[in-house]
Amino acid sequence: MIKIEIVNGPISFFTNDDSGKQDGAELIFNGRVRATEHGKNITALEYEQYEGMAEVELTQLAKATCEKFPIHDLFCKHRIGRVDVGETSLHVSIGSKHRKEGLDAITWFISELKKRVPIWKWAILEDGSRIPSECSHE
């Protein structure tokens, strides 16, 4: 099963209902806003999306992940708008038979999300100015 949501406001996490009887692993990733960006203190990140295209690409990426890796479920919520330091901006949950394929799938999914899905982020500095925030690491 695949569930994808792009939300403007706090993320409510997907709940674990213990129905995945075939799954030996459930991996949950919560990406939170750090207090610094490129060595500068920030107060928040601001996420923008290409409306209509971001959700389509995120869904296609989730389907591709389920085809590439032996996983059963992929749930993803990505936040847009202002996200303050310490708050969650990305929530991903994957169910798989074994931990290794789940870890491989979640790592690949998040890396590809940052490359392919048209969601951009701006770091809001303490003085209120904005600078582009780019992920340059894997």
C-alpha cells in the first residue's frame, strides 16, 4: 500500500496498527529542521512546491521504490510552508519482510525525493532574511 500526502501545517504521523503480519520490519524516518544551515543559525525552513506536480512525482517515486525493493508499504508525508526549528518536515514509514531491504528502500527513497520531487526549501535566518537551502550530502 502506498500513501502520499503533502501538508501545510504540522504533520500527524502515520500510526502503527500491527496489521503487517508479513512484515518483520517497520522503518520510520522523521526529518526535522536543524538549528543551523550552512553554518548559520536559522529559525525555520520554508518549503515551496510545484503545485500539482510535487504530489504526482512523489507518488511515482513511491511506486518506483516499491517495484525496486521488496517492501510492502510506503507511507510519506512532506510538509510545505514554514517549519520551525525542531519540527518535523518529512515523515516516511516503510514495511518490509526484513530490515535490510527496508533500510535500503528508505535510504534510496529519501535520496531520490531530494533529487526528483519539485519541493524547494529556504532557510530563514535570525534576521528574517532567506537563503536557498540545498542538500549537498547523501
